[in-house]
Amino acid sequence: MLRAIVARALCASGLHPSLGIHHHNRYDAFCLADDLMEPFRPVVDRAVLGLKKERGPDPPLDRDAKRVLLEALLGRFEAGGESRTLFDWASRATASLAAAIQGSEKRLEIPALEPTPDA
């Protein structure tokens, strides 16, 4: 799910998700998505950890587990004093990458996300 969010954001920013920076595999159409989803992976890791704490070391990937994982991705996250959805943060990161590739920006904007307390 996270990979799909990032891949859509990459396409919307005019980038091709298969042309990776660190990930390279001729059979993987989403190498760049795999590269750029890494900073957002803790969102999923926190949700999986919560499932393991609640349901044991090897929880089944049933309907409830899928709901928990999806809700984790649909929440709001804070970074830099702003509260946005993961879709918004991914779009900002991919737009920043596109600007860096074009040479109009020298720094890549990757937010350090924290769940919004009210979410």
C-alpha cells in the first residue's frame, strides 16, 4: 500500500517509478518507489509492531489486520509544524526529488513524520 502511494506521487511529479537511485532490478517496475518509500516505512513498522503487541508474535493478515494497516496509512502526520496526510507528504517528497533532479533545488525534502495526536 505504501509503495503504491509513493509510486502514484512519483508519476504525478513527472518521475518514472522504475528508474531507481539505489534499488536496481530489471524485473522491478518500482525501483524509485522502493527508494523513496524508505523514509515513510516507520509508519507501517509502527502499525505492525502494534499488531504484534496486541495479537502475538505472528498475527494473521486477516481483515482486522488489514484495517489496522490501512488506517495507519490514512492518518495525519506532523512534520515541521504541519499536519498532513501521508499522500500529501509523499507528494511533497516526490516533487522535491523532481526539483533536485532538474537542478532547481539542492536539498531533498523528506519529512520526519510523527502521528498527529488527534488522529
